[in-house]
Amino acid sequence: MARGGGLGREFRWLWAAYAVSAFGTRLSFDALPLIAVLVLHVGPTEVSALAATGLAVGAAVAVPLGPWVEFRRKRPVMITMDLVRCAALLTVPVAYALDLLSFPQLLLVSMVVAVADITFTAASGACLKSLVPAEHLVTANGRFEATTWTTTMLGPPLGGAAMGLFGPVVTVLIDAASYLLSAAGIRAIGGKDPRPTRPDPSTERAAPRTPRLRVGDLPDGWRYILRDPALRPLFLNSVLVNALIMAPAPLLVILMVGQLGFAPWQYGLAFAVPCLGGLIGARLSRRLVARYGEDRVLRVAGTLRACWPLGLAFIGAGPAGLVLVMVVEFGLITCIGVFNPVLATLRLTRTPADRVARTLTAWSVTGKLTIAAMTALWGLLAAVTTPRTAIATAGLLLLATPLLLPRHRSAPRRATPNDHQNPEPLAKN
């Protein structure tokens, strides 16, 4: 546990494990689609299928894993998921070296990694809550957010250079190694990782053994989110906002590189430089919460992040167009950098320790499925109109999303051991 104003040795190991795996992931950004194009010479349909199918199928398979994770020790689960991701990714360079690489293999690897990602995230959220006192959660989540944007800024350019120098699969190999290092860091946390138990409603005492997964546990994460008057609007807002930001992303490639003539390095630069805003926002989040409070920071940052993406519909050719993209993305990412740590902290503090894994899994699964569906829908919209029209439509819809943000804070709802048996009516705002 953290002592005094610090976050403690255990947190530092968890943070280090996250940092090394995040850097490996960003270094290999879009590696599987690039390998599919460069090595297997597939077309845009297959590339889209690789992105959407892996995300959707991985999320669907992960649904029962949330309750399963809830009743297991979290650190062994995290280590296992790191090893699963490592093993899955290692099959790619091995198959490439043996000239056996195929598109179905890439599809399967993307699914396995997606499942392991969601499961790891659920377990790591519960682990973080157990390691860090509530008063330090904003600081801890801010450090994770800053790490995310730092690795996002540095990883893709370095990964692109590595692929150019050493071949198409080198970044996948590095990513696999990063998961091994992450597993070692989690193991180094040490201390006691207690075995979770399910309280017995008749005695209100914990059962001595790890409980078995029940069918009624599967929707528990969604049930808890939708009954909480603060989490419900934030859940709907974040899922919709993330989907409307991510759905037009492939269309920006077509617009900027295909139609406006930007070079690939210019496209990468346009989205790498603004990541500095995420680092700034993450560093500011704790100070803003201390001065203005969580509610106000969530409302203001959540509203401002919805205002930026519409500007992407007005991209033109040349340096002015490149600067416009950088300004829009910088503003958007700065607001996201402020918003995300506060949201992550609120989500952890309002969720009981015995519901964290299920809640985070439900949140993550819904987000990934929505992004996959919206990406496919926006591809169809661009086909019947134009990429610029589809990007503008997403930007206009985003302007309405602040209406989903909560207007006031309610006291956390206390979950009971038999919530799954006696559902309460949805809480009112």
C-alpha cells in the first residue's frame, strides 16, 4: 500500500509493467494489418475484416471472462494474459520465417490478443484498486494516462523505422518480448494477493473457497453500471464518444493520403505530435480535480473533447491542412488526457471491490463492439457519400454527446451479494 504521499513500491512495479507493454504495443502499432498488406498482399476488404473481426469476436469471447476474473487472484490472471499475448504474437514471426504465414492465422492472433487485452484490463483495474488508496487513485490513473500518450507519441515512428530497417515482423517480436517483461514486473510486485470470495447471502460471511462461475454472473457488470446514477450516463457517453472518434479513423487515411496527397510520414507526424497534449492533460488532471472537483472536470473536459473532431472535415491540402489536423488532434487529445484519469478514478471508487473486474469487462466489451460496428457503418456511409461527409457526420453527432454527461453526483450504490438474484429498478438521475 502507498504510504504518506507516495504510491508505494507495489504500484511502481505495476506502472513499470504497464509502461513496457504499452511501449511494445505502440511500437507495433498496426503491425498485423501492415504485415497483411506487405507480406500477404491482401486488399482493403481483408484489412478491414482483420481490424473489425478481431475486435468484435475478441470482445464477445471475453464476456464470460469478467465474472471468471472477479473470483480469481488478479496478479496470476494478469501474468497469464501477458504470456498468452506473448505466445500468440510469437507465432507470427515463426510462421513468417518458415514461409507458412497466412491471413487466417493473423485473424486468429488478433482475436486471441483482443480477448487477453480485455481480460488483463479487468484484472489490472481490480489490482490497482487494491494497491492504491482511494485518495491517490487520480494520481495513479494520471500516470497511466501520461504513459499511454508518451508511448503513443514515440512508439509508431520508431516502429515504422524498425520495420523499414529489419523487416515487417520485427515489431511483433518486440511486442511479444514486452509482454514477457510485463509479466516479470507484475510478479515482482510481491506481497499477498488474496483469493476473492463470494459472500453467502444467508450468513453474510465469505465462502472459504473460490466460488464457481454462475450464469447469473455474466450480466452483472452491465447490471451494476446501468443501476448506478453516475456511472450509467458516463458509460453511455464514453462508449458513444469513443466510437464516433474511432469510426472515421480509416476514412482519414483515405482522405489525407489517398485524396489530398499527404505522404505517409506526414500522416504519421500529424497524429504523433498532438499526443503531447495527452501527456499535458494527464499531468493536469489531478490539479484540476483538486481545484474544481471531479464533477466539474468531467463535465467541462467531456464537453470540450466533443467539440474538436468536426474540424477534421475541413482538412485541405498542403501545410495548412497538416497544421489544421495537428491543432484539432492536440485539442482533442488534451481534453481526453484530462477526462480519462478522472473517469477511471470515479469508476473504481464507485464500484465495490468484488465487482470491479465484471464492471471493467462489461465497459470494455461494449466499447470494442460499438467501435467495430460503427467503423463498419461509417465505411458504408463513406461509400454512398464521401469520406469527408462521413467524417463531418461523426463530428456533428459528437456535438450532442455532452447531453449524456451526469449533471450531479449521487452517493455510491452499495452492491449486495444477491444483486444478481433480486435486481433493483434502475436508479433515477
